[in-house]
Amino acid sequence: MPSALPTLSVIIPVHNVEKFLPKCLDSILAQKGVNIDVVLVDNNSTDDSLKLCAKYASKFSSRYPVKIHTTSEVIQGPSAARNTGLDYARRLKNDYTTFVDSDDYIGYIDNSDKVDANYYKKIIDAMKTAKVDAGRVDGVCMRGKFQRSPSKNPRVSTYGSDWDPYKEYYWGPVWSYVFKSKLVYDNDIRFNEDLFYGEDLLFNAHLLPAAKKVVNVPQVMYFYRDNADSLVATKAALRQERSNKSHDISHKEMNKLIRRLRAGEWPPKPKPNFLFGIINLLKPKSCLPVRRRQR
């Protein structure tokens, strides 16, 4: 009997993306080999984004390989939207979790209109082969330029107590990772809702040491768009104010994390199993080893 397919939550914050959302969702709907729950979180859109979410959800909500869920709340900023998505996805109890920006799309073959239907399957397969809890997309297209690791084979990066996030260039965008859901929920990793910029860097800075090892997968490609109506593309004065505030908070929190890493306080140690402790206390003494008397 074939084994069950892996399950994946794809969390997508949505804000004024009616022009881009169909291509984003269509690229995910084309995926095979993984049972996917897409969680769309509308973040105060003023265009027809919410109607598009409802349209897709009504059509693709009942069966796998892809189900689409929607939630709409009065929330501010990408961090709050992603946390809302994490809370919703927790109830789904899927094996893996990832994020996609709603104006981006995944899995298109270089310089073509053909979708790579095994985008997520390749990442999860690489994670299983490497026996790690997180996988990273090594191929990204930004502003029409392809950026890809020179390596043709998956390679593993290690994140221990001596890791310095300030010295490593490319580890940040949250959409470039697929990770085991337990990493986030067991370690209570959240997005800092005071940040409008760099929130994914801080999230991943906590995630990577919890994962300890990450496999980099070069055979897949994520397509990133610059969108003037995105959550972070605001008026210049407000953008500068938010950027300054976010930089100060992020710098402070990153230094705090580094101190915790060096002290062995992150990731937190697993909590002892209370029930197991009670069972041990109730064991009859005859179950304990008997010391022989000295003669």
C-alpha cells in the first residue's frame, strides 16, 4: 500500500494584489506529490483581492491535492498577517509549513510559461534524504534576473550556537523556506508585529538554530516581484519612519538572540514530560534494580 503524501500549509498574506494573485495561486494549484492547504490572509485590501480569495476558495476548498482556505481580519502589516496564518494553519496539523508572498509565484521553469509541478515535492524529498527539518530554495528570480547557487546538488548548512547571522549574506526571506511545522509550534516562534521591514529575517534567525541543519535545494525556482501596492511599499516619509523603527527593534532583538545562542538558551530545551514523570513515581519498587548486600 503506498504511503500517504506529505501535507503542507502554504500561508499567503494578501493586500491589494488582484493583478497578481491568480498567477500566484495557479502556480500552487499545479503542484503534485504533496497535499497542500493554502491559507489566504486578507490584510485590509481595498481592491478586489478579497473577492478573488473567496472565488478560489469556493472552487478549491473540498479536496486535495490543493485546498484553499480564507481568513479576513482587521490586521496591520505583514507580521500580523503571517501570525494569523500560523494560528489558522496550526489547526490543520500539517507536516510542513511555508510562506508565499501574494504578488509572487513559484515553480516556473526558467524563461518559460511551464510550471514545475514538483516544486514543493523536490524540497520535501531533499529534506527527507538529508534528514533535516528545513529546506531552502536556492533558485530565485528577482527583477528578471536569475540567482541560483552554482551547486547542482543539494547541500546542507549547519546553524549551531556559534552561528552569527550578521556574517551570513543570504538566509533571510521567509518565502525561501519549507520547514517542519513542529519547529515553529514547539518553539513558539512568531513574527514580531512591531516590525514592518525585516520581520522575516528575525523569524528565520530563530528558526534556523532550532532546525540546526538546512538543506539547500538548487533545482527549484521562486519568482519574486516588486509591487508598488504591497504591504511594505508605502509613502516615502512613512516608509522611512517604519524602516528606522524596524531597524532599531530588529538590531536589538538580533543581539538578544545571539546572546541566547552563545549561552545555550536557544533553542529552548524540551520540557520534561509531566505524565511520564508521574508514571515513574507510581512504579512499584520491585521494578527498580535490587542492590545485593555486601557479605
